[in-house]
Amino acid sequence: MKLSSCIPQKISKLAFGLILVAAALAMTIISFTLLPVIGLVLVVPIVALAIYVFRLHLNDQCEIDPS
């Protein structure tokens, strides 16, 4: 398996993680201004999901391997 063949999968994983981080930051800003308690409760799962996505590994066939 060539290293360059996995680049699109790595980029998509990174983009999805960055989108989740941006959503968490946006929800944090909104939670401080509009909905203090409810907004922060919604931010925690988004941050956890972003951390999970960044920690996912790609196997030899360049697919996400959750183990």
C-alpha cells in the first residue's frame, strides 16, 4: 500500500475533526451569550466526539479502524 494513496482519507478525517472543533467553539461562544447551561451541556459531547475522531486510526487499507 503506497503512503500517498491514504492522503484523501487522512485529509477527510482531519477536516471532519476540525469541523467538530469549530462547532464546539461556536457553541461555546453561543452558550456564554444566550444559553449558559444548556449550551455548555451541548458542547461537552461535541468536544468528546472531536477528540474521538482525532484519535481514530486508519488501518492498512486506509479505512477507519476504531480499535
